Amino acid sequence: MNDRQKEALEQMERQFKTVGVTPIQALYRLDYSDKLSKEEFDVVTKAFINNYLFAMN
């Protein structure tokens, strides 16, 4: 994972943990299209899902 991807993941995690949005809202709340390619964003999305959506079960 590159630095831009790590930054995006950290922003998602902050949204989820401090603002109180749901995991799904955190995924789509911030626009990363100008910073990450689709492939880069897919990696971030998969990491977030593994950390927060699957962990909730």
C-alpha cells in the first residue's frame, strides 16, 4: 500500500471512529478520485472492509 492509499484508509478510519458514521458511509463519504486510481482505491476499500465490516460479525 502506498502513502496515498494509507492516507485514504486513515481518513476512512477517522470518519468511522470519531465522526460516528457507519462503515459504509465512511467508504463513500470522501472522494478519492483525484488522488487514487481505481485499482489503488480498490486496495484501500478491501483493507477497510476486512478491518471493519467483517470484524463486526
